[in-house]
Amino acid sequence: MIKTVVLHKNTLDYVYVKARNKLVLRLETAKDSFKECRLIYWARTENDIGKRKSSKMELKYQDNMLDYYYTEVEFSKIARYTKYFFELINNEGEHYYYTEYDFTKTYPADGYFEYLYANPGDVIQIPEWSKGQVYYQIFPERFRNGDYSNDPIDCVNWGEKPTRENYMGGDLRGIIQKLDYIKLLGADCIYLNPVFKGDFNHKYATTDYYQVDESFGTNEDLKELVDGCHARGMKIILDGVFNHCGTSFEPFLDVMKHQENSKYKDWFHITRFPAETTHRDYECVGAYKWMPKLCTSNTEVCRFILDVMEFWINYAGIDGWRLDVADEVDPHVWRAARRYLKEKYPDIILLGETWGFGRKMLSGDQMDSVMNYIFRDAMLDFIAYEKINPVQLDERLNHMLAGYYEEFNHAMYNLLDSHDTPRFLHSCREDKNKLKLAAALQFLLPGAPAVYYGDEAGLTGDNDPDCRRTMPWEETKQDQDLMAWYRRLSEIRHQEPSVRYGDFRTILTDNENNVYGFERSHEGVHIKVIINNSGKPAEISLLAGNGVKLKEIIPLGEQNCRNFSENGVSIPFKLEPYSVKIIKFEEVEL
């Protein structure tokens, strides 16, 4: 036992408000140091030791170094003025006590932690619809050309090799025409890359935040698209590019014209006057002079951003924003957006882009979710590159899940690829069996799976711009088997609350056979998922509990049902190379 590695603080990382009468507390210990941890708590005004309450903590996650224990405490009234400490029992049965002052074998007389008061604004609240939903990301210029009249003059033929400069004619009308396809795939929410007037085919260099780019259509077309989504029970979010703009953005043009006399000079990070269109004269994205950074610490810029966000919520009825380069924007902007917009539109989602650990944006005062590139990295290393084994994968997934509140874990935007990365299929060297494995993990692990358009059809491609190939619409150019796989995974996610909302638990890490297994559980239903990430067949056994009904959900087409009344029955299963097996265990009365 390493007793020095025991950590809890009465800060947001370790105690948060689930409801005004519910607290969730977390304790970290060195891995495998203790067999039991308990929370001891009582009201500040209660001095009788015999009336102190105890709550057993659940070992929820384990990574390569730490155990993460959690407990949820419910109060009859508002959570307030609660003192507490922890009792820990090691593997030898010895009792220890952990307070804010000390770690000791002596029952503590002081040094207690204390939680003071749960304000309404402390409650972690995110849109219920965002938990466990399926996203479908669309790069508008490459999805479908539905209106040839708005094609750019130099538009090339659909399907030609993408470059950073060429246009292929994709537009909003094309997306409207394929809403039924997206719905049939099982998507709950469309995320659109930028659609506002801007430079370049990607439109991340915005020049007018209040107008849809003419090559995509009109503002009315966007409203029709949103209405079409809602009519089919889907949501839609737009890409908000507020970290930077294009050089043709009117305030930036004004600075270039009037220099230090411009009323917009403080909207940007100008490093010297006279300023010219060069990265040496102002801060920009990287050293890319065509995308000057907005000074988001400026109050006028913040107000402008909030106005744009609210305009499109009101005008088009969008369901929220994916916020580009969110971790570089002054966080006071997102705090202001959350306070202002959520008060008027509580059901919208704020989804931030980050390529790393997004905890600083997920404390309840900024984002509802972030793009989970940490998940993508783990999938690449385990499946595409085979750099890590099942134990290492499990440690990374547990570390990832332990990094966020449970509410956020169910809403994390879990992607395999995007417009900024190589296609996952390309990273797998075009091995579609590996893509199937990754998609299974994406759809069956906690979070919100995010499909980048065309992945379901077998679209491949190297890094930007090659990952932005046009969507193939001829059925002969689509992989129908792969598409059926995505649809089936989406069906399971929608049919099984255990998959969409359930708890996560590791059940198998077999390094020898490269097999990984986990379980999702909710209200007596357990979905066990086994992944064989190997070119060889494998055999495994799973234990059935007492009074269990078993049903194989995947492989596709299998509907084998068996009942078990004996406790601890070991059930053998065979796994084909690079295959997934999904088994549903349901607690029933036999």
C-alpha cells in the first residue's frame, strides 16, 4: 500500500453538485492499495459521533497508476454545511482515515473536509438529448450538390481529387435532399462545418457571420434544412468560428484601411502599425495570415459573438454550436455565452473543439461537451496501429472517463476522424474489418458517437485536404456491408438504454489473444462487448449471474436465447478474427 497517494480536495474536481440535494464525491488512491473506501459524513451542527452516516464508495475506474472511487450522497433538503472524511481499508484489513490535514490510523478528531452550500448555479446541467446521441458530421462543400446554379465558377467535377483550393459544388440543398438517408443511418444530430460567407472552400475564414455563403445557398435554405431535421426528429448544430476570421471581414478591412485610427483596432491582436496582410503584423492561426485572430478578451468582440450565436438560434432554430478552437478563446466568452444563452434557450448544446484534455471547459460553466480526440487517439493506437495492448487500452479509457464528470462522459463527442484528420479507414491501411471494430467501440462505449460523412460508405483519404473527398452516392461505389454495420450499431444504441446511458465496467483484458471486453449496465440489463483485435480466432468464457437471460445481439442475424438459473455458470464463446461479439444479459425471474 502506498498511503501517500490518497487525494481528495473540496474542489470541483472532487465534489460536484448533481442536484441541489445530491453531491458526487471522488477519492483517488494508488492502484490496488485498498479493498474498500467509505465516506463518513454528518451535518456541521451534529456533534454526536454515533449519528454520523457512512456511504460505501464504488471503485469505478482504474488506470495504470490510480484507483478512482465515487459515491453519490442524497440529502432530504439542500446539500449544505456537511462535514466529512474518508475511511479506507487496505488488503490486509487495516483501517486508515483521510482528512484534509492527515492520513492516519487514528480516528480523526478534527481536520474534516466541509461542503458549504449547493447553489442552483452549481448544478451540472447539460441537455438530456445530448447524452448518448449519434452525431453525423458534414463538410458541406463535399456532401452533395443539390443546386448547380450556385456552383462557383471554377467548380470541378464531383469526385475529382480534392485540393486546398478547388470547389466541387456541395451545398445546403444537397443536404436537404439526403435527410432521409441520414435519418435511416441512425443519426440524431447533424454537425455542419462552417456555412457562413467566407474565403476558401472550407469557410473557416469567415467574412460575414450573418449570411450563408452564396455557394451553399441562402439563409432561407439553412432554415429549411433545420426545419427538415426537426421534422424527422433530428437536431442540427452549426460551426461557430469565433477564434479568428477572414481577411475580408469588414472590421479587419477597416483596420487595414484606417490603421491605428480604426474603431476596430482592438478587435484584433495588432503587433505593429502600419499593419499589412502578413502574420508579422498581427496574431493569426499559426502563421496563416489569411486567418487573423479575434481579440476575444475585448468586450465588444464578446458581445458580437453572443449576438451572432443568438441570431441563428432565433432565425433558423438551430440546436446549438460546435465552437471552433474553443480552447484558445478567452473562457469568459463561453461563460458569458452559457449564462446568457442558456437562460433563454436551456436546451441548446455548446460543444467545444479541443485536441487534448478538455476538463478546463467542462466544469459546468462553459461547454456541455468537447470533441474527444483522446478517444480517437486510443482507437488509433489499439486498432489501426496496434501500438498498445488491451490492458493499455483499458487504462487509457479508464483514465479518460475518470477525467470528467459522469454527466459529461455520456455526452462526449467521440470521433474516429474528422475534416482535420486522415480518415480512420486510411489509418487502418484500408482494412474495413478494423474500421468495424473501431466503430463498434465508438458506438458501444460511453459517449456520443460521431460519424464523419462517408465513413459508413467506405470513404477513405489521407490528411486534409484528402479527407475531404466527395460523398459517393452511386450504390455501386458504397460499401453496403459497412453501411449495414453502422446502421445496426446505431439501432443497438437506440434500442438499448444500457448502451446509451449505462454504467461502464471492464470485464476482460487478454493481452495474449489481443481481446478486450467491457460491460454497459442499466436497470438490470447488461450488454457485454468483446472485441477480438487479432487476425487469429479466440475463445473466451463469460460468467452468467443468477436468473439471467442471454441473447446474442451481434454477430448480425444471430438471435440465440438461453436462460441460466445456476449462479456462476461459465459460458464459452468463439470469436472470429477481427470480430465483435455483443451479448445481452438480462436479469429475469425464472
